[in-house]
Amino acid sequence: MEATQDAAASPYVHLHVHSEYSLLDGAIRIADLVKKAKKLGHTAVALTDHGNMFGAIEFYSKCIDYGIKPIVGSEIYYEGTTSVAQLTEDGFAPLRATDAYHLVVLAKSLKGYYSLCRIVSAPYSDPRSPVPVVRHEVLKKNAEELIALSSCLRGEFATLVELLAHQAGDFAENLRNPFDEIKPLVDALNHHVSEMKAMFGAENYFIEIIDNNLPNQKRMIPLLAAAAAHYGLQLVATADSHYLNPDDQEAHAVLTAIKNDLTMSDIRGRIQTSEFHVLTDEEFEVRFKQWPEALANQKVIADACQLEFKFGEYFLPRFSLPSGESEPDALRRLAKEGLEDRLVYLRKLYGKSHDQGKEDDYWKRLAYEVEVIISMGFPGYFLIVQDFINWAKDNDIPVGPGRGSGAGSVVAYALKITDIDPLRFNLIFERFLNPERISMPDFDVDFCQEKRDQVIRYVTDKYSPENVAQITTFGKMKAKAALRDVGRVLQIGYTRVDRIAKLIPNELDIRLQDALDKEPRILEEAKKDDNIRKLLDLALKIEGMSRHTSVHAAGVVIAEGGMHNLVPTYKDESGQLITQYEMKNAEKVGLVKFDFLGLKTLTVIDKAVKLIRASKDPKFDITTIDLERKEVYEVLQAAQSVGIFQLEGSGMQSLLKKLKPSRFEDIIAVVALFRPGPLGSGMVDDFIERKHGRQDIVYEHPSLADILSDTYGIILYQEQVQKIAATLANYSLGEADLLRRAMGKKKPEEMAKQKSRFISGSKENNVDDKVADDLFELMAKFAAYGFNKSHSAAYGLVSYQTAYLKTFFTEQFMAAIMTCDLDNTEKLVRYTEECRRLRFKIMPPNINRSYLQFDVPKARSIGYGLAAIKGIGGASIETMISDREANGPFKSLTEFAKRIDLHKLGKKTLELLIQAGALDGFKLNRAVLTHILAEMVKFSESHHSAKKQGQRLLFDDFAEVGDTTEIADWEKDALKLIVPYSRIDWLLKERKLLGVFLTGHPNEVYPLDAKRFSQLKLQDISKNIGKKGQFVMAFLCDHRERLTKTGKRMTYFSLEDDTGSFEAVGFENDLPPELPSPMSMVVVQLSIQQSFDGQGINVRVENIQPLEQARKAVVKKAVIQLKSTTSPDKATLAQQMNTVRKIREMIKANPGSTALSLELAFEKAQVKIKPNTGGIDLTDPVCQSLFALQGEGLSLQY
């Protein structure tokens, strides 16, 4: 806990406070609120966010940390006992008829907390509530152990009092003796008070008086006091705090403006005098000096609130079982049956190499684990997990072999929760569930990402929708977003704000203050412009605050008896129940989390297996593959690992080349080794040297050989630390797990205690004290880098499975992995390059051949998936594919338009198909197809409309679909059109839609430039290590800027040519002030060096400029030759002079400094012509046009 200088104990308590969890309405961070209360000397403080309890447990925990009593509550939206619309005949209305009342509700106890949970959750289940308004009957049913405060002027009590005060006459007298016109109002107020007293008790309903320096509040305070006295109700003074300090007022106003899509000028009048900060004691006393009892009642209410949570209890649903069978008995039965199945499977899998004599070890381990699980009270948890996992497997939903420490359990293996044999790989149960440290087991389960939701639906149906919820998360205002939000509210021009936002370094989750420290240009802009300074000041204040809710990617909680009886909940737009607490806080109050993770690699494997079974081996089973195939390890040793799970990064590829894995244990080790700790410690180099016999393997004690032989004497896994402690020092494995944790945390007192225990235990096994001391220090050193072997083994299996598929079923694997990354351009580019390296043909999109997903049309080829075209939807394309499969290919545009309703397909979809080349088979230029697009759609729409009405149309007499020999007039006319795209336009449109260049590359558009400027191709980078000043002509895909630790700017460039792609980095001293635009051709000068760690290649940009600029700087003269193999007859001369005229017009339209000469070359003569129109400007479009004329016998040289 952070130390603070506390004030003396204060008699005051803030009971009405809004934090950042009153989304975009509160500007108080919970930690800041608690620190402020501590500083003011307050012994208690409340949290009452609008209509939710998002921050309740975070608030409670923080208060306990600081020794302050937490009062958990909420300012709910309440329908009330009276409709405002019924009481406003003269048009005066403090609230709009559609508004809900406000009511502050505080929990007195744990029972009151559960009441509050039900109240806050209820509106989200009410179809009548477009906003979370609590119905009166809900409040009435759940008012036990709650205190209610009447809230601000939007509370029902204050609204009715204000309406009554609006009437003529003496307020108090009117209240006592109402005349006819106001009797309905008084009756409504009487009814309200009666209902509130009945629900909460007179002693638990307080009338709030609030003074935020608003005139109407000041006018209403004596009226509210008089009304409270009339009904025998007590007053309480509150501050309705929405921000911490007075100088936070403007930041709060910005949040309000963001929420309501307003600007500061829209709301400035409302905030200039209001004061909604956390009041000091002096401010309380000044504002409420006439109402001392209202101040005193703060403490009365605080004393009445005695909420205490019992953290550490868990709420699990009972697993449905046959009558008379208990959860422990069911676990024993299913585990026994499951292990019997597993042993049969292992005998079959390993054949003669399976040692049946060791099967007793499985049964002993199973019996031990089962009893530990039962004694710890977790059999139900295992039953629930095995149930939904086995349901998934039975319903063709791929499930991962394991994740995390759960793979170390034989019970989990027997129940088919995991698929990795813990005994074969020496995995430890106590790493997962330690009987000496009671904590919930936690299985993280990977499912196919496309089918994960089906498993969640199964669980929801099984345990009922009210008992299953996903977990909320909060979208926070990050640095750039905060700047842009504040900039809009302050009405600073978008361009100016965007310029500042783009100066923020592209680092994950970078804070704005860190950006200011690293990027001096931001503060330079602030010094020059007061608006920018204000922008930064306000953005700093709101950065990191919660902006909206979202849903946790994996977490699901299951309860019993209604989730809303345990925690507050809400529903998203799909109707999915979601906890109002984030994951850690949901677990704190006893909810048990189940992680349903979507792992894309499982989807890849599933799709690849389906392709294999459809085309090569109908019985192929990925779970029975041999884990020691030499061919697989040869692929890995060559680092041909693109697409292989966990092994495809450049650093990992370098490690694979050095380590040269040759067995499955090596893959487990590679997964554990490739982390910053081991890489920086020298451990990786020792591992490699020992594996290849270049370094001796030394064991500090002979008994370590069995434990460390698989890792060549190196302590790599956390489980090895546990085994060493158990073997040498007589630790139980549970005790050894506590040792492992202590070593990870490195607390001196605990380490000293453990060291003494380790040495004394080792002495019992005749281990010398110095050997034990040295070994303990070695263990402590490596424990910092140790990895969970259970996780490494489970994920290593997935790595091997993908490597096996790539080795033996390469086309199917690549098609599957490209399908799973349809919308990831960067990965599609990489996989396309890999296919080209493998010499596979990538077949472009084609409506007469392609499917939605990538496929394997024939050996050594991959068919491009139509769904990979950006902007293409699935349903309409599936209709087209179904027609093609049923009725054959489309033989003409006319037939295509007749068979497929192009209006339903969509004009935009059709245009995207054209630009991506999917209609190239009709032998029309893409520009022509785009030109006639509207006519095609109109024809198709008319045809299908008439067809529905039973009319006969032109061409309807063909014998059968696909027999068309005639085409419509618009298609005939299209064949005559010449509206070609330039080659570069064609390719750029293709890349924009497909993410890759399929039918060519821009390098091919500029052959002379490629010859002049490319000293090497990008695919040959690795062959040119040590070379500097290497020129490359390439396509610049993107560039992004960041700052070094010393504050210097560096830029990453993504480059691509017709052989591959590469990322290079440039530093500000080497780069021009203005960089070339992305998606353009450039010339770069590169320096190629081995990286410092030897794990990869560093490519540095020494200079970069647009291709056009480089060309103009170098090319001073050019020659155009017009060649003919015949004598210069009249027709040939006319054709050539026509070309000359085009060239002259081009020169005239693009004058420049490059001298240009023409040569007319005939069979027996050559004529040189120097144009009298001057030089030419060799821009990219000019060069493209000149190259396009080459079909007319022209050749260009420079």
C-alpha cells in the first residue's frame, strides 16, 4: 500500500460518489478516490456508480488495503411510484416524461449486497427496458438489508417536492392541507414515502441534500428539509461527486461531451459554476452549516453499513449424475474407465515398444490424484470440464491436447480433458493442483476458433442461461484515442490533432506521459500553440479511464441458482449474460472461471485433415501420427517453418538451425528456450553445445542424471526444480511446488528458510552441505527462467502436428492455413511467398473454379479463396458456387447474368470480383467489365424478375443451362471496347483486394528500372550478409515510425519485390525529411548485417527515394526504337508515324530534362530522329505508357 500523510479522523463520509465506471460520466479513478479519503481522514467512503456495480470489488479491495470501510452501492435508474407525465399539466416538469428517477442504494451487509446485485441486474433482463430502469416491483422484492438515499434533484422525492413547490402558496401549509388542484401531487408524495418506508423501513430511507453550487439546489434544500420533517424522514448531506478535485472539472466536462457527442461550446454554460468534486471537511461544514443533522447522519449511515466479503469461497454448480451417485464416486468411475481406454490406445499406438509392466505406475498415479482432488473438494470441477470437452470432441469440434499445467494430470488424461501422456513426458500433477496450497484448479482449454461458441452454447443450455455468463472487460481510453476524443470536443481541427497523435511512438499500450518523454516534438508543438497544450493536459487526465464495456475473449463462469444472486450482471446486444466484474474480481467473490479459448491452429489442423481425407487418405488421424519421423525433423532443422505453430518467427528459425531438433523432447525444449530469459542468460547456447557434443554434460550430483538428461544437464523446466527438491532433499512434490514459487518471487526471508530446509533434507540423503548449497543457488538462478513443461509439451505437440502436416501434406496444410488467415494481409503475403518457395502455383480467383476457401485443385497448386477478396461476403458467393457445382461453369457473361441474379449478388460484390480478376476467364479487360457492370446487373435483374413472373425471354429456348452459344448485345459491344487499365493500376487494385500480387508484380512494369537499380533481389538478402550500399528496387508496402530508448527516430519499412518481402529499419540521420508514400515503388540502399545475438539478420536502410525521383536523377537520355522486319512500305510507315505522333504528344504533355531520340529501324535501313519538342519528364505514368506501346514494335532504352 502506498504511504500517505493522513489527516486526523474525520466525522464525515462521502456517500454519493461516481467513479470512472459511471462510464463517461465519472472522472474518478478508484485508487485515487481511496487515497483522497485516506488523506482527508475519512474512515469510510461509498461508491455509487450510475446503474451498475462495475467497480464494486475493486473498490472494496482497495479500501481494505488502505484501512477504510468500503460502502458498496449504486445510483440506480428507478421507474418510481409515480409517472411524471401524470403530474405536469401546466408544462412545468423537472424531468422529461421519458426520464427515469434516480435513487441511491447502499448495501448494509452481505445479504444487502446480494439484494443490490439482483436489483442492478434486473433491468437487463426486462424487455420493456431499453435503458437499465429498475421496476418498482423488483425494488420492492429485493429491498432487504439496504439503505436508500433519495438522490439528486432527479430523484422521485425531490421531483415531487419541486412540482409541489411550483404551485402557488405556502409550501409547508400546502403539504399539510392541500387544496384540490395540488391534492394529486401530495397524494403522489404520500404514496412514494409510504412505499419507501414499507420497502426499506423509515430508518433506512434518507432524504439527500446536495449543494454543487447550483442555484436550484440551494433553493430546494430548505424545501426538501421541510418535506422530510413532515414525513419524519432524516436528512443526509452528500456531494454527488463526479471528479476528484476542483481542477478536474474540465476533464469531467470533456467526458460528458464525449458521451453525448457534444463539444465544449455546447456544454460550457452548464459547467462554469457547478462543483461536483470530492468535498473537504471544511467545504461540507460551510455548505451545510444550517443542517448539522444531515452531516451527522453520514456517520450514522456508515456505521449501519457492515459489508464483509468472505473471499476464498467458491460457488460451483452440481454436476448432473445418475440417481444415487455422488460426485466423488462419479470421478472415480469415469477416471478408471478412461484410463483403461487410454492404456488400450497406448498399447495399439506403440505396439511392442509399449512397456506394459509400467502400467501399474499409471494406476498408482491415478489413485493418488483422484483422492487429492476429492479431498480438496474439486471432483465437480473435473466432471464439468470433462463433460464439455468430450461433448465438443463427439460433435466434431477440435480441442487442443492441453494448455498450461493441467497437462500434468493423469486424471485429466484419463478423462480426455488433455491428450498428452504425463508419465511419458515426466509431468507433475502438483504443478497443477497442490494439496499443500489450496487454490482452484484452472484448466485453460483451446477449441477450434470457428466452433468455440458452440461449446459455450452447450454449456449455457446444460446449466441454463441464467447460470452461465461471460466476463466483462473495459475498453480504456489509450493515448492516441484520448487525444482524438479531446481534440474533437475542443474543436481543434482534425489535421492538427492527427499530426500530434501520429507523433506518439507505435509501442503497445504506451502512456501519453511516456510519449511526451520520448518524443520532444510533441512538447515543441504545445509550446507553440496553447490549444495543443490544453489538448495534452486534458488527454493526460482522462487517459486510461474506462470508456465502454466489452467481453473477455475466453472467460466463462458457471454458477447455480442464478448468476444475479451472486454478482451483478448485464446482457449484451445478443442477449448473452455477462458479469459486471472483470475476471480477477469475479473470481474473488467465488465465481469459478472456465477458459474457452479459440486457437486458430486447431482450425488449421481441422481444415487440413478434412482436405487430406477428401483427396488423399480417408482414414487419416492426426492423433495417431508418429512423433519421431525423421522427415519432419529435417524440415525443422532447415528452418522451413513458415506456418508451423510457435516455430515460424525469424528468431525461432535461427534457433532451429542451430539446435537442429531431432526428437520430440527437443521440440518441447525449443518452446521453453525461446524466451527472453533463457536467450539472454547463455542457457540456450549451453543447451545447443551440449546437445551436439561440443560441451561436456556435468551433473552436480549423480541423482540429477535421470532428472536432467533430456535437457543435457540444464535446469530448463519448473518441474525439474520440483523433482530435484523431492529426490535430493525429501520434499513432497507439493512442498517442492511451494519452493518453486518462492524461488520465482525471490523473497529473502522465504528463500533463507527454504535454503535451510533444502540443505537439511539433502543431508538425510548423504549430500554434502556445499554441494547442496551450490545446487540450491543453481536452482534459484535457473528458476527465474524455468518454464512450465506441461504447457511446453502440450503446445509442442501442436507444433509437431503442424510440422507433420506441412512435411507430408504440404498443399493441404498451406491451403488450410491461408483459409484461416483470409483477412490478415501480412500473413497471406508471407504464405504466398512460402508457396512460391515451394514452387506451388497460386491459382488466381476464378468464378468458374474457385471456392470460398483456399483449396487444392491439383498437386503442387493452391486455389485462391474468394472469401479472401476484401469486402466479399459469404452467402451470395455460396449461391453462385452452388449453381456452378450443380450446372457447370459459366460459358459467357450473358449466361452468368442469366443463371445468377447479379442484383442479389450485389453491384459492389461484382465489382470486387472483377477487380480481383475472378472474371478474367471471359477474356475481357477488367476495365471493360467495370465499364459494362451496370448494364450487366440491369440485364440480370430484368431476366430474373421476368422469370419469376413466368415470362419467356431472349435466349430462354436453349435446351439446357450451359448450352448458350449466343450472347447478349451488351456483351458483344463490350468485346469491341478498349478501356484498358494500365498494368500498374491493374496490379495495385489486385493487391488492394487480395493482399498480394498474383498475376504479376510492379517490378515487371518497370523492367529498365529493375535492371538499373536492383543489385539484388529480396529473396537473396540472407546470401549477402556483410554487404553495404546494396541497391534494391521494391514495392513499399508500409512504413511505421518509433523512438529508440535514446529518443532517436527509427522507421520500419516493409518492402516487397517479385521474389519476396523483407522488413528493414532506417534511422533519422540516413533518411530524407519526407518519406515515400506507402503502396508505391521505391529505390532503397541497404546495409545487411548479422544481428548482434546471431539469431537473425539486420537490414538497415541507408537511403530511400521514390522510383520516379531516382530515375530522374540518373537517366539523362533515352532512346526509343521502332523496329520492323520488312521494308518501309506505305502501311508500315503509316503505322510507325502514328506511334511517333503518340510519342510526340506524350513529350509535349510531359516536358522534362531527359533528352529523347527516336530510331526507326527497317530491314535494310535505320533512321534517327531527334524530336524538336525538347526533352521528356520520365514520370512513372510516362514510363508505363511508353512500355505499353511496346506491342506496337517499340522498345525503350535508357
